[in-house]
Amino acid sequence: MGTPNFELAYRGTPPWDIGRPQKEYVQLEQAGEIVGSVLDVGCGTGENALYLAAQGHDVWGIDFTPTAIQKAQEKAAQRHLTVSFRVLNVLELHTLGRTFDTVIDSGLFHVFSDEERPLFVDNLAAVIRRGGTYFMLCLSELAPKLDYSKLKDFLPDFDKLKDLVPNFDKLKEGDYGPRRVTQAEIKGLFQDGWRINYIRQATMESTMGSGVRLGWLSSISKE
Ligand code: SAH
């Protein structure tokens, strides 16, 4: 158990949807690490994608939740920015038919099951040019899990969760929220055809609790 119902979450404002780009991505851009065209996988309501478009990058954003993409498109129009936002499952990225210099991921990878992870990596390889780089920001095993009872604060349809989540009444604190990812798992997945430039400790910003959660920021280039 752990995958939220994203459509339901985006009818409200989920805790990761902070209304501004993640600090780690602003720093990467300022350091010149984000190069050329950019694909934002699992872009949500688009803050990271819109920020990079404002900095002059050619940006596409992909998410499988229609309400998130609709919100992202509305922000782009309001801010007079051009980003190609599309509803698509990232496990079908290969159907995009183009490659990018850079792919960014803020909080997508940690959603996948064990079976989905290698499928995602194959799809990633199809949309990054050789020498291009995938940046991944995910929660680490050092970040405590969410207290599911606090979901009430940001999900307007919280009561419906009872119908959607198996064994809802038996959930304990810590049962809810995305998976925690270890460095060893990242290294294990990106062995063949990839070069890991670094995996460093990073923070993910959210609107819950202290607002800061521990994660890993990885830079991984396609060979
Ligand atoms: N990057 C955004 C959203 C992070 S939450 C941000 O930083 O705010 C994870 C996002 O991944 C959600 O928007 C969810 O809809 C999307 N997602 C999860 N699995 C997906 C899949 N298989 N294909 C496309 N999007 C997916």
C-alpha cells in the first residue's frame, strides 16, 4: 500500500504541490547542470517545467493525471509560458517519438513498484539522447513516512479514501506515502548503459509538517 489516488489528490492541493519549483531544481539550473531541451516526467501541475521554460529551455511535461495536466496548462497560459504538457503514462514514454537532452523527475520514481522500475528505465532510455542526463529527486530511506491521518488536511474527498484504499481502517502511521528509495536500489537499476555521476543527499519541499523531507538527488547520464 502506498500509491495515492492522484486524480483525487489533485482535486485539492497535495503536499508535494508547493506552488513553486523545488529548490534542488532551481539550484541545478543556476549551476548550469540543466542543459538544452527538457522532459519533466510525472510533472504534476508543472512548477518545475514552467520554471525551466522561463529560463529559456524547450520543455515538455508528461503526467498521467488529467487534472494535474489541466492545472499545468492553465498556469502556462496565465504566465505566458510555452510548455508542451501532455497526459501520458510514463511507462509508454517511448511512444513520444523524440529525444531530449535532459529529463527531470521530481517525486515520480518513488511511486513505482519493483516491476515498474525496470520498465520505466527502458522508457527513459528511449527519450534521452546519448550523453543526455536524467535527474531524479526522490524520498530516501532517511525520510519518515507520512501520518495517514494528516491526509485529511489536504484531501477534500478524504472520506472516499476509505472505499479506495484496501484495509483503510487497519492502516497505521507510516503505512501511507511513497516508497523510500535507497542508493543501492538506484545503483542496481542504472547499471547497464548508464553512468551515475552522483547521488547526493537532498531535500524535497512539501507543505506538510516541517515542509522539508530527506531525499536523494541523482544525476545519471546515458552512455
Ligand atoms: N513532479 C511533480 C509531481 C510529483 S508527484 C511535483 O514535483 O510537484 C508524482 C506525479 O507522478 C503525480 O503527478 C502523478 O500523477 C505522476 N505519475 C505517477 N505515476 C505515473 C505514471 N505511470 N505515468 C505518468 N505520471 C505518473
